[in-house]
Amino acid sequence: MERQVDLTDKVAIVTGASRGIGRDTALALARAGAHVVVAARSTSESPSRLPGTIEDTARQVEALGRRALAIPTDITKDEQVQYLVERTLQEFGRIDILVNNAAVNSPSVFAELPLRRWDLVMNVNLRGTVLCTHLVLPHMLRQGSGHIINLSSYMAIGRVKGALAYSVSKMAVEKFTEGLGWELAGTGVAVNCLRIEMDLASEGWTFLNPDVDVSTWEKPELAARCILWLLGQPPQYTGQVVMIRELQALGVVPRE
């Protein structure tokens, strides 16, 4: 049975929160009582061609009665992530939750993929996750508590033509999660990973693929529910890679 998680007055940072899983996670956290720092590159002043901005998400968080802070952030830039962490601490005084959601793909078979595109995928998906974690972790350790949630994909273990860079980056995120979870055991800080093993009908995907019928696909909200479940686990539950179907089979997250 799905149970409600109480995150009253917890402070969460969500990267890639202008749309899709990030946006839905930010709103799920707010419904559970958390204040949310919304981080992404898409802003009202510099919008993406895809729908959604950090200001849009922040307004929706505030409409739920929680505080929101929208911070433009490119997670490949050390100084921008440093500012994200410092500004969050200045505004809220603590960081309880980090959701490393931001990711990119550059579809191409390896032989035709420019190395700069390979580097971009690694810099966002892997190094960006590592960077955000590295800068947030000391504050969580001083608190003696915190949850870090990383996002992965079925491509981490599957083979999809044209997605090798993405697959490698997500497998690395999973190994990073497992290793860091082992290192953090007993500190009160947990790090876990949600592997999304199905296609989700996010706004970005449907915008880029308007002719594809996604009527039977799961919604990004399902991933957000799984993230809430992970946040409801004790800190001893750490270093785990969890799949949505597993949680549905256990009945802790409902089937859509």
C-alpha cells in the first residue's frame, strides 16, 4: 500500500526541474510538505524550445503553499552549482534532499558521434550528478541526515542503438550510487538510485516526437511517487538501485 511521506519543512533541491520528471518531483515534494529549490537551464529570460521553465515550476510549488526558489543552473558549470548550494543555504539554512534528475542524450551510433557530444552527455549525466552531490554532501554530513536520489534508466543495462553514451553514463551513475551508499553507511545520509525501466510520456519527449502515440505510456508522476517512497525509507536503506516495476509489484507504488 502506498503511504504518505511527511516532508514538512524539509528543503529539497531538484535539478532538471523545469519539466517532466523533475517538475513532477518538485510538486510531489511540495505536496509532502517540503520547500523546493528548482534548478535547470530553462528560464523565462532564456527559455528552451521545449515547454516549461524553472519559474513555471516554482509558481506551482508556491501554489501548493510551500516556499520555492528558482535558480538558473547549468550543472556542468562548477561555479553555478556552487552558487546553487550557497543560495539554498542562505535562503533556507539547510539541505535535506537532493534529486539529481538533469540529463541529456545525444542519439548517434558511436562511430558517428563527435567526441564533444560524448563529453556533453558524460558531463551532464555523470559529472553533473557527481558535482551536485559533492557540493551538497558536506552539509548533509554536518546535519547528520539527508537523502540523495539519483536517476537512471533501463538503458544502463539494456542495449539501444544510438544510445551508447547515455547508457554508459547511466550505468556509471548506478555504480556511483552503490559505492557512495556503502561509504556513507552509518552517517545518517542515504543515497539511492531510481532506474526508470519504461518510457514516460514527458512534455519534452512528446514535444519532440509529436507523431508518436503515447496514450498507453506511464506519466512522469509515477517516477515522482517512487522518489517519495525512497525518501520515506530509513537512512540504513542506502546504496540501492530500485526499479519502478519492483515497487509496483510490492504494492508500495500503485499501477497507473
